[in-house]
Amino acid sequence: MKMMHLSYLPLLLLFSTTTSHSEPAGYSDCAPSPYVCGDASFAIGYPFHVDGRHDYCGYPNFYLSCTSNDTLTITISNKNFQVTYIDYDNRLLYLVDPAFVRPQSCPQPHNTTVDPTLFRVSDRNTNLTLFINCTASSSTIPYMYYDLLCMSFSWTGQHSYYRLDNGTTSTNGDDASGMGCSSTVVVPMAQDAAARLANRELDFGAALQQGFSVNWLPGMDWCGSKCVGSGGTCGYNASSPGDHTCFCPNGTFIDSCPSSNTWPTGKKSSRSWIVILGVLASVTGFVLVCGLCLLCYKRRYKQRLYSSTLIGPNSSVGTPSSKKNVVESTSFHCHTHLFSYEELAEATRGFDPSQEIGDGGYGSVYKGVLRDGRTVAVKRLYETSYKRVEQFVNEVEILSGLRHPNLVTLYGCTSPRSPTLLLVYEFVPNGTLADHLHDPLRSRSLPLPVRLSMAVDAASALSYLHSMDIIHRDVKTHNILVDQHYRVKVADFGLSRLFPADATHVSTAPQGTPGYLDPEYHRFYQLTDKSDVYSYGVVLMELLSSRPAVDVGKQPNEISLAMMAVNKIQKGELDFVDPALLTGSCGQAEEAHGAVVAQVAELAFRCLQMDREMRPSIKEVLEELREVSRVLRSSGGEEADGEFKAAARDDLRLLKDSTAPFSPNSVTHEWTSRSTTPNASK
């Protein structure tokens, strides 16, 4: 069992005292959580519900099920549809008709309808109207009708056509008047697929496989804007279906959660509660005032930095041409879309502090919305440092040439002549992997299959980078982003290096993050692809333990997670593993999960070897993780097969006989920086 830091005990006792008597089960039971179906993970929240969640967490007829062929499905108007994506921000459910999933060039579609009380076809679709078995020849029909050759038979004199209509209004049979058609079918189709079909980039069957989207209606006017916006969790009350049930920390309410000092009917506060709340309010007010003062100082300080010019490598004060010289000296080329500074300032509301979502290593990151409607993350250089500019330019050069589903996508950048250098990325909405692992409430919602999927995603991204002769050099959970379906993307390439194809290593001063740095790189200044493997091994240990890579509040021999975990594995101990990973969520066998955890721990142990030659390549790591994931899925919650369990036991015996690798305590030795080493040269 994990030990709690004593400094948090009084606060926890106060919190548990004030909430234990009033927090409804629905508040925690119905909070959005990941649901694994096959190789995919979906975030499940209101109005949807799945096996293992209470009916009051979802709206009737919004039940999602994972079929025997590992696809997520929903029944709408007595017809099953495959669910491919759930977009909670825009209330969109992406669906595919199972009849169109299997490869076929000319499927037979039928009219698609949805229950208008629960759904409406979204405006992101195009209506495809199909005119079947018509006697009119193609030379006599209007130009907007396309000949569907796969359903036309010249020897019978019958032809089939289709028409694409923007919008979601249905087309009725009158459109076929004069064409002698036997039937008319209307099918919604994703706009992009419809455009590619019209341009002959997709055949008819492939276009239908892209599916369509619908908006769900339950909760439309209250769930997100009122209940969730006030800190609650949406739910459903079968005895009062017309009520807008909102589960809150202090009770169950209608529409939204009230202020923290308001309690449900029948709950009376004693004088002690008033005293406690008064003290908390005073402390909170003091903290807010201090925070506002600090924010004002920070903004004024940043404005002074922005108004000055960038400092050159040999300058103590910037000159008007220093930024241009720095950029030109690093051969800056933005091989991607160029945004104007004005467009990005507009997208981020003038870089409003309320839009700031994080620190990207050498710049603040803001959430923004472009004029075309895309939600993006905008990174803005904030320090007048030559080294920071180099890292910025380095990220542009590397990311603009990469495309991989598990790497964050670079949409573009600003011109080097803009007021400041900006990078524009896809927006990944669910925070970082560190946020999920190191928050006790979030980490409990990450079961073993989801963590394995995340590990595979990250390893896949690194394997791709290494195949392109690129070393990331700053692999850590803070640089791994999580989307709303719990798939991950590796980000932050400011320290990355192109690796010469004919070289065994690159000599460079160590840069990276304490707790993740390869000890050989730290000692000998030799950077290799195995340096990333070491850092990835630390990430694996974080996934297993839910602990940070470095925790200065621990005993000296436990400050470094890597050192502590390696020492315990050598003794055959796995008590550092998060206990929640050793049992399944639906009665799955503890033995199966224990075997998987042991296998992953052994793999992480090999990644953390001092001698880089003893570490596996990231490609080998990826292959092993995929095999472990396959075995876990095949166990289906039953006992893992004997061969796999025996291998895991053998792994543990081997670990006991291994020699501990040297793992320097990166915090208590030479490190002085918060995350990276800014004064080291490449």
C-alpha cells in the first residue's frame, strides 16, 4: 500500500470530513472514464453508458456495447451502428453502417433514419441520394447526377445514379420523376468522403465506409454548459425523467451545482461547518489576492521581454537585428503553412492568460480557434535566449517533415519576421500522461489495458523517429499528450537531434530532464538512440507505479523512481506497482494481470540497464509490448495461458540474479534546472 506524505494529512482529513456525508455515489460513479473495446479506447460519459456502469449514468437508448469482434456499437431506431469516435465538445457521434464495413466496391445501401427525439443528422454530412434501376440514360439526366456504373447494366437498359446534396434535408422520391427509377435511397455521408467520391478519389463502397455523424440531443441545453460547467457530473433519474440530474460533490441537484456553501434540502450546517468554511474562504481569498498580484507582475515582466529583441549568442543586450541573425544562423525554414501573427493573436484572444494551457519547455502554450474552425495549440517563444531560439527552430525543422498518428502534428508556424516566433499544433484535449498518472483520482481510472495501449502508442512514435534517424532526447510523461479517447501523442521536439546514418553516437553536452537522463549520456556525453530507450524505461515505470520519475519528498534511495524500481525488481519485489493494476475492473483474474505487470516490469528493467548495449532497441520494445497486449486481450479476463505465466515467473527469477545498473540521482548531483539544461551547448 502506498504511503501518504504527512504534510497532506490534515488537509485530507478536512476534505474527507466535509464531503463524506454529502457526496452522492453518482458524482464519482458517473465521471467520464476510459472504456477499452478491442484495440481502441473510448471516453465514456453522459449520455452514454456501458457494462459495469450504473444505468443512472446514461440516458435511455444510449447504451454502448463491445461486440465479439471488438467493435463498439449503438442501436438507433432498431438498427446497429458501429461507433468510431465520440466528440463531446461538439456533441458528435461518428457512426458507420456495419453493412458497409467489409470491403466491397458496390454495397447495397438503404435509407438511413435516426430517432428525431434523441439524435439529428449533423451538418457535417452530405446527403447522398441514390436512384436505382432507372430507365433514363445518362445523356438525358441533369448534370448534377453521377452515373453509378457498378449498379448500371447496359444489357437490361437499367441505370443507377447518385446525387450529392449539401445539408441534411431528405430527398424524396419526386426527384426521380421522369427517370423511371424503381426506388430512391437517401444516405448521409461525411462531407470529406462525399467530396472525394465526386472527384473519383474514392469508389462508392470506400466512401460509404467513412460513415457519417449525428448530434445527440439529451443534455443539450444543460449538461455541458450548466452541470459540468459548475463542477458536476450529469446523470439520469428514472423516477423523474424530466429532471436534469446533476451529481455534485455536495449532493444531487437539478441543472447545475450550487455554490460550495449551499447544501441540498434537509442538510443543515452546524456552527463548526460555518467556522471551517469561513477559515477556508479567508485562506482562499488571501491566495487569490496573492495570485492576482503575481499574475500582474508576470504579465508586466513578459511585456518587457516581448518589447526587447532577442539576445544573440555573444550578446548581453539584444540589437534590432539579433533575432534575424539567430534565425538565419540556424538556417530557419518552415516547410509547412505560414500563419500571420495577427491571425494567431486573434485565435488566442490576444494571447489572453485565460487561454494559456501550459508551458512548452521554451514557450507558453495557448489554446486557440483558427478562422476555419480548427482548435489548435499555439506555442509562443517567451525568453530572450539564443538557446531557446535554437530549440524553437530545431522543432520546426524536425516536425515539419514527420507524419505519424502518435506524434503531435505541426500545422504551421509564423514567419521569422513576425513580432514573435509561434508554432501551431493540433490541439490534444486531455492533458499530459503525467497529469493522468500523478493525480490519484485520474490514475484510478486508467486500467491496465489502457496503460498498455498508451505504452504501445508512445513506443510506436519513438520507433518511427528512430527509423528516421531522429533522437527525441527528452522523452518523459510531461511530453506525452493524451487525447479524449486515451490515445497518446509524443510532443516537444526542441531538444531532438538528427542522427548521422553512419555514426554510432553523437557527442554533445547532456540535455534532458532529471530522472529520465541516460546515465551513459550523463557520464560520457555520448548520445545514441538507446538514450531514448532509457528515458522510455522510466516512462514504463511511471505507467506501472503511478509515481513521478523524481520525488524529492521521498527517502534518498527512493527519490529516483528508476533506481528504486530497479533495486526492488532485483529483489523480486513488485510492491512499487500501483495495486489497482493487479485486478481487473470486471472480475478479471488477478493472476493474468500480475503476469502482464511482471512482463512489463522486466521489459522496463532491461531498458534501464547502465550499459546501452544491454538495452533493447525501441523497435524490440514495441514488438514485446504488442505481444503482451495481445496476450492480455486474449485472456479475456480469464486466466492467462500457462506459457505466458511461466515466462513471467522466469523473468522474475532472472531479475533477482541481475546486477544493479548504475543510476545516478539526477536531482541531488549536478542538476540545477527545472526541466532541461538551458546552458549546455549541443
